[in-house]
Amino acid sequence: SGKRWSGRPGPASEQAGAPLDNARIRTRFPPEPNGYLHLGHAKSICLNFGLARDYGGTCHLRFDDTNPEKEDQEYVDSIIDAVRWLGFDWHDDQNRSCLFYASDYFEYMYQFAEALIEAGHAYIDQQSPDEMRAMRGTLTEPGTDSPWRNRPEAESLALFREMRAGKHPDGSMALRARIDMASPNINLRDPVIYRIRHAHHHRSGDAWPIYPMYTYAHPIEDALEGITHSICTLEFEDQRPFYDWLMARLAELGCLSEPLPHQYEFARMNLSYVVTSKRKLRQLVTESHVSGWDDPRMPTLAGLRRRGYTPTAIRLFCDRLGVSKSDSRIDYSVLEQALRDDLDPVAARAVAILDPIRLVITNYPEGQHETCHAPRNPHDHDAGTREFPFGRMLWIERDDFREEAPKKFFRLFPGNMVRLKYAYVIRCTGFTKDAHGNVVEVQAEYLPDTRSGTPGADSVKVKGAITWISQAHAQPAEIRLYDRLFTHPHPDSGDLDFLAHINPDSIRTVQGWVEPSLDAQQDSHWQFERLGYFAADSRDSTPEKLVLNRTTTLKDSWGK
Ligand code: ATP
Ligand code: MG
Ligand code: MG
């Protein structure tokens, strides 16, 4: 029936309104909008957008929405948000948006399928899906031809048009590529390219009772958009022959023109103790094992963001992984280290007390206070200092006091001296217990000549320094401490029941205190001295009630 399309008719060139510059690299990030993006996607985003940026090309954001049942606008919105947050942009050098939807190409895909049928490259098979599967053969046995394989093209075309018109029920027939049932590559044994699905689509509505299979749709999407490098994960390596077969046929038929895209594969990113399968992540959400897609324990970009991860840290993490052709599992500590490396030079320092116990400076006057000073960031002198008041009644960490000191314990115990950081050296003089035998108060005397920053500061040598906050000035905060969500190092491996390995102690909430200078309106990330990196919870924290998430500890605690 002659040439259907001349040149590259793709929506990219139509919407962009100018011929594509073929000298330039064009990549795409093609998520299916059936869930929120996770760290594995971040790897793919950094790779695709990074290549385009490094080579002066463009990366498209394309929603691969050919699977109507599981897709939703909520996911589209969350993906757009996550890609932007990571710091990437899908506009080309002339500021034309390269955000596309596979569903916008349904008509092209349909027309191309008709062309394939007319040329004898596709046929309607009326076997049931089970029969087709049984006839596909195995790795060692060739497949068997369908009884419908050699039906006249006109018959297939008529049936295909009836399928499109909605005249046939789901599963009653399918369009298959006509390649080779004896191919050693099972993916070339006449793969199904269109199936009947009377399903509502979140964008195309009820316009289509048939939907293209991913393996058919994806190469066409790439070609229509003028993609040069179609980068996917290794499990699609066996699909590359079909990708190339389809490109070649559609080029012969004049549906597509050279240059055609090429597929390249790289290894999936797997992280220890982390699930990165959207299906499993969805299950965690729908079965309420977590509070939502953005639960700070989730490896989704929304969850990591809420937990306090920065886009820079995630990009740094992805860059450090490099691009590999062989599967490996990355230790979660690599991600944590990327955050520390990003925040250490810039994050405001603050003191927090997570498990408070009272400390009374018995020789300091009641009701009196003086101001101590500490650097906002010790690496950045321009950042200036922060102030916090010292007085008679303080909060310290319960763990910084022992009734009886074990070996090498240099903090508070009766008779011992420590420095209150940024303030005075104190000597512990006693403690008080409640009726249950729990220590509720520690007493100490301060040494007035030892104030930090004064000439006498070093007159008394001590081995330990502890953090503290003035009781009268401390701000209360709810602080959420997280541990890994799974206790198994490979929770998403094969047939493992991943839900059986959920860590029951993955979140611990404490009521603590933070120093008065901490300002959640001004900063969003802090390094709490000795405790780790923290961020205000974007959902639950308010000016009236601070809610903080620990993003990560200061040192790697995963190996232990
Ligand atoms: P999932 O199995 O979690 O559903 P997917 O690959 O089906 O993942 P898509 O939305 O199709 O999810 O993924 C969009 C892109 O992200 C694809 O190009 C895919 O290769 C890439 N991607 C997904 N997961 C990973 C991963 N763990 N490592 C690297 N790339 C990934
Ligand atoms: Mg996919
Ligand atoms: Mg998937």
C-alpha cells in the first residue's frame, strides 16, 4: 500500500517544530507510570540525562504508558516531580519540552502494525494465551507454528480492524510478529505485539480496546522521537534482536527512516537490604507496612527526599557506581557516605539530646545564664557562629553518664571531669535515682576558669567532651530514628518471601531537645553533633511542633 510516512513523523519533531539534529545524542528516560521512582530509576535518570548533558544532547522524559490497568496520573505527577527534584530537565537547547507519552503514539503504532500485516510480517493468532505459551517451545526445543500462522494477510487485516473496533473479547486473539518459531532466541518466536484489553487508560480513556506490547511499542517510541541511544537494563539484551528486526522492517516499509535508534544495555542497580521492584514497593504501601510511597524508610526518591537525602547526594551516589555490564549489589553505606560527603562541608551544626537526663550545675547561680559560642560549620569560617545559653539546669544524653564507669569510659561518672562542649569543664559530684532505681538527675560543679575560648580553657586537661542544652532554652522535638526496612541482605531475591523479612524495629520515635538556635525555617538539613544528619519531616513538621528525621548516622553502622 505504498509509503505511509515520509521522513521521521514523530511527535518529537512535530511538537518541536523543526528537524532533529542527527549529529546530537538523544536519550530518554522511559518510566512506566505505575509507581513512584526509586533509587534504581535514579541510576537510569543520571545515566540518560547525564549523557545528554555531557554530549550537548537532549534527554526525553517519556511515560511508557502502554499498560492501562496499573497506571495512574498520580504516578505521572510524582515522576515529573522526582526528575525535577534530582536536578534534570527535559527541554532541548531551544527550550522545547521533550516530555512525551507513549500513549500519544497509539495511532502510529496501530498504522505500523497494519503495514506489517500487509507485508506478511504479522498475523492474527486465535489461539488462547495458554495455547500460545505451550507452542512456544523451550530453550532446547523449537516452538511449533500456530495453525493461524499462514492465514491470508487480508484475513489478518480484517480481524485486526475488528479488534481495534472492539468487536472481540480480551484474550480471544492477538497480533503476532511473523519471524521464526525455531529461533534459538525465544523472543523471536513470533512474539505477540498487540493484545485485546477492554481497559480504561488514564490518558486515552476508552479510545482503545487494544494495546501494544512493550517490546513492540518501545522501539517505535524511540524511533519516533529520534532517540540515538536507547539505554535499558541487561534483562532486555535478549530483546535486542527483536528491536532491530522491527526497526529494519518498519524502515523497509517506509514507516521509519534512518538513522534508527540502537539499544544498549547496562546492569541494574541492586542495593543491599533494599527492595527496588515497583511491584513489591507497591505492596508495602497497599498493605500498610509503610505509611506511603514517601515513607522515609522507602527507597523511593520521594521517601529519600523526605528522609533528608539531597539531590546532590543521590547524583553523587549514582556517579560513583559507574556503569557496568555485570550485575552487582551495592552496599547501602555507599549511599550514606554520599550524603555525608555532600553535607559535611555545608550543613549547619546543632546539638540535640535524644535521650535526655537532667544535669544540675550546683555551683552556678539559679536563674542566671551566659552565652556560649560554637561554629555554624567548622569547615566554613564565613558561616559564623551560633549562640547558646549556659546555665544551672541542663539536658545531657543519658548515655553520657554512668554510675560506674567501664574501662575507657571518659564521660561523666562520680568524681570524673569532662568538658561541656563550648562551655566549661565540670566535675561530677553525684546523682539521684527514682523509686525504680533509674537515674533521674546528675549533679556537677563547673570550674569557672575553664570556659572555652578563654586563656584558662586548657588549664585543666580532660579526656571527654559531651553535648548539652540549657533546659530553659531547649526546643522540644519529635525525632524519628530509622534502621533498615529489611533484615535480609537481598530482600528482593527470587522466591524469597520479602514480607517475612521486614525489620520490626525500622523506626523508633523519641521526644528529645534541640538547641535554641536551630531554625527550621532557615535550614532544612543539619548535622547534629555526634548523632548524624537530620532533616525536618516535610509532612509532619510545623513551626509549632518540630518533627525531625535522622537521615543517616555520622559513621557507617551498616556493616555491624
Ligand atoms: P520495576 O521492576 O521496579 O518496575 P521497571 O524497569 O519495570 O522497574 P520502569 O518504570 O519501566 O520500571 O523503568 C524506567 C527505567 O528505569 C527503565 O529504563 C529501567 O531500565 C530503569 N530502571 C528501573 N529499575 C532500575 C534499576 N534497579 N537499575 C537501573 N535502572 C533501572
Ligand atoms: Mg519497565
Ligand atoms: Mg516493572
